Amino acid sequence: MAVKRKYQSTRRQDQARQTRRAILAAAGRLFVEPGYAATPLTAIAAEAGVAIQTVYATFGSKRQLLSELVDVTVAGDDEALSLPERSFVDEIRALADPRAKLERYARHLTETHARQAAVMIALAGAATADPDAAAIWQKNLDDRRRGMVMFATELAQTGRLRADHDVDSAADVLWLAMDVRNYDWLVRQRAWSAERYQRWYAETVAAALLVPALPRSGPH
């Protein structure tokens, strides 16, 4: 009987997770078009194929649904891992050269923006008129700033920051360069390839922040 109960519990958990993902996916589509303000929870329930009571039981409110949609879209999954705990952060830390750090981050950033741009641009628009959306957008801005302070500290520790930058101003540059609206303009509107955007990010930020590496001297 114990084995049966464990199986049933696991199946219920899997079903709940699939329901949660279906609601998030429906919200992701409808918050982009027709938009957050124009989308009632009843429409999300219908799009996800669940009862409205299920949406309330799972998320509690429209604001919480939007907040969790943003978190999952940024992270790329619903695993209980903060961004600093993600493997790409360890990979960046393991690199000694600051330009290599920027290039690895550029790859991560491009992959993230490809996944999140539509939702985040919709959130930015909703934030101009809706207080809940504005609060979630501001939280995202603050989270990004904290992440870029961590990254700026990584770069500073290599000894290659330009003399006119400290960690705080370097974080400002990193924060500005990684803004999803840059990706939206260059890739989604101006049709740059993802590879070109990734190269642009690494080259632009390196030029703004880093002292060029000294050329290696050849054999005499």
C-alpha cells in the first residue's frame, strides 16, 4: 500500500506540474497578445483548458501569475534554482580572461532574450499603465542590476577594467547593454541574426569596459 500511495502522490505532483506549465504557457501567449490588461484570468483558463478555479488555486491572483511567468521565462524552466546557482555562472567564473567571460555571457544572454523578449516587451508596455505590472517590471530591473554588480565584480577581479570604471559604473554599462529592448530592436525589429547580436554585445561591452590585452611577444 505504501508503494501505491507513493506512486499516486508522484502522479498527482506530475499532473499538477503539467497543469501549472499549461497555465503559464497560456498566460505567456495572451499577455503578449492581446496584452496583460486586456486578458482576464477566465481567458487564460480557457486557453489552458482548465477551470478558472484551477488558475486561482495554482497562482492565487493575476499579479502572481504574471510574476511567476516572468521568473520562469527568464530562467527557462521551473526548477528551484536561482540564477546565481545556474551552471552558466560557474562556467563564467571558471574563465580567467575577461573577454572570454563576456563572450560566454553573451551566449547565455542571446539564448535568454530569444526566449523572453516577447513577454518582457509586453511587460514593459503593461508597466506604463498597470501598477502590478509596474511593480514586477521594477523587480526585474532591480534583479538585473544586482546580477550585473556580481558580473562587474567578476570582471574587476581580472585586473582588466579600464581606469575610468569601478565596479559600480561597470555594472551600469553591463545593465544597459543587456537590456532586452536592445535585443528587441536589433534582432526582432532590425532582423539581425542571433550570432551578430551576440558578437555585438561582447565587442561593445569589451570596448567600453576593458583594457585591451597586451599582445604576446613572439620568439626573438
